[in-house]
Amino acid sequence: MQLASSSPSLVTADEDPTLRATVLDLFSGAGGMTEGFHASGPFQTVQAVEMDAAAAASYAATFGDIVHVGPIGEWLATCEVPSVDVVIGGPPCQGFSTLGKQDAEDARNALWRDYAQTIVRAAPKYFVLENVGAFLASEQFGDLREATGVGGLLADYAFEAAVLNAADFGAAQARRRTILIGHHRDLPAPGLPSKTHAGRHVPLSAVLKRVRPQVASTELPERSKTVGGRVRPGPFLTTELHVGRTYSATSMARIRSIPPGGNRFDIPENLLPPCWQKHKRGSADVMGRLRWDKPSVTIRTEFFKPEKGRYLHPTEDRALTHYEAALIQGFPKTHRWVGSKTAIARQIGNAVPIPLGRAIANHLAEAMRLSRPDGGAETRPLVA
């Protein structure tokens, strides 16, 4: 992707390493945000930190052996933090997610402090924090804002934050996330990326139209590797994740009764389980069928279960496969995955949509270009 106007002499980041910005990826998962930054071009991830061993193995299989496996607190206490241009990461958000039980005292809510400590030690020019939409109204967000005040842990930094919809940045998925972009106070504020697809969202058909609708297997290929002393399935390419599940006759009858855009309220009374017969209200996404002409709903960690949301294929009588969910998230076919079907589904559902990550990276690349001493006016523009 070109970040400046064409000229007779173009120099890429691959040709001149001094044009490539370094990145540290915290709470990296399988590498969704890293995929987005690498797709932008002028970024090189030098280290990642992830405590989930399967997700870390997927990251390592894709990007190389640069990931520390373990809690971030352990890493901070025992390892040297590299100096980088950009720190990225999404501290776990279960404690204040709008899904499930909210717990303001959940220990995971305090992981932003480890993130902040890393910023102090890595001394980046910029940092990016990604989290659920509810984070913007959380106590932790207020604490982070306070940390950038006079005398605070992050007094040398300032930030802007907003809830962004991944569909507005080219993802075939409506996924609202808090995106926070911080900068060292010696640099101009980069602000937040502008929408690239407002009013022209990418429909589901754009990413799934070339996927064969039939699913031939319910199991991943027979392949394994030893990770951390434990044998785990994989690694698998994204294209090898087109696996389904076995449905009971009753489940199939329910699925077949649901039209495009429909949901559990379209299921005939005689096929409803007792709990749904008694509850005529509630989520309209449960047992929902997706539509070809609209973006997907948010891909969560249990997208392969129709009873968990609007995850039925637009025309096939089944839920999305892992392959389809990964494509909706924007993962390339070459991304590698390690773990069981459940573990890989968790990695897919927890990832940052790659188009959103790429938009953030493009925005920072332009900010870094303009902040150079020459104002980015040199005759050898950076391209990727």
C-alpha cells in the first residue's frame, strides 16, 4: 500500500530497514493486530507476549519465534523490555464486557497497569490499546486517563479514544471496539483513523463467495506439534479450517426452518425446546441466519454454535466453519493455527479484525511520516 504520492524513485521499507517502525505486541493472541500492522507495510514486530499457549503457538507458527509465553507480569519481572516505536495490545476485557457477568473486581481488569508499565519501559512514540466498547465507560479507562496527568505513570503521553465499528474500515463484520491511540507528548497528536467504508460496508458475500459451501469433515487434519512440553494439534493453514459439526435431527429441523435474516422466532412451536416456548422475548440473534448482502455480526469465540448467536450460514443449513469465521475476521489464508477446534475458535473470536488493525497502522504510518524532521517531504516516499 502506498503511503505517499508516486515519484520516479520509490523506496520500500523492505529495501531500507530504517523506514520500518518496530512494534511490541502485548496480549497478542494469535496475532490479529500484528496481521493488520504487517499488512500496512512499514512495521516490524520484534516481540509479542501472550499467556495462552495455543494462541502463542499460532502466533509463533505465523510470525516466528518472537513470542514470550506467559503472563505479562511475569514477563515484566524477568525479561528485558525492548525499546520500540509502537506498543499495541488488548488487555483481557471479561470483567467489564457487556456479555456475561460483569465484575468490576475481576483481576483481569487491572492488566492495563502492566500495559502502562510496559509503555514506560519501552518508551514508544505511539501506543494502541484495543478493548470492548464498554471499556470507554469503565473505571479502568478513567484510571488510564488519570495516569496521563501531571505526575502520573504515563505523564509523558496523551491519548484519544473512541468506539469504532470494524465495518467502517473494511471488515465484513459489524464489531464495535474501543480504540485508544496514544502518543508521546513531544509528537503531534495523531488522532484516530477516519472511516474508509462508511455507508458502503463490505457484505458477507465479498469474503465468503469463493468458499465451497459443502463441508466434508468435522475434524481437523491429523497433525500435531509439541508446544511447551505438550502435544497440540497443528499447525494448520486457515484454508484447512473448513470443518463443521454434527447436528441432531431436531437441530437440523430447527435450522432448516429459519429463513435468511431469520432467527429462533421463526422456528415452529413444535420444534422449540421448553425454555424457548416459555420465553417469547430476548435476543433476536439466537439461532439467527446471516445475510449475503450485509456484514456479519460480531464473530465471538463460539461462532460454531448456532444457539449462541447469529451464526447460521446464509444459505447452508449449518453454522459458520472456522475457515469462514477467520475470513470474516480478515485473516489471510496463509495464517497458521495451533490447537484444538475449541482453542482455535477462541483465537479467532478474540482477534482484532485485520482490516481495522490495518487502518490503525496506516493512520500511524502517515503520522510517523509527517512527524519526521523533514515533514515527510523527502523525494523518496515510503511505500509498502
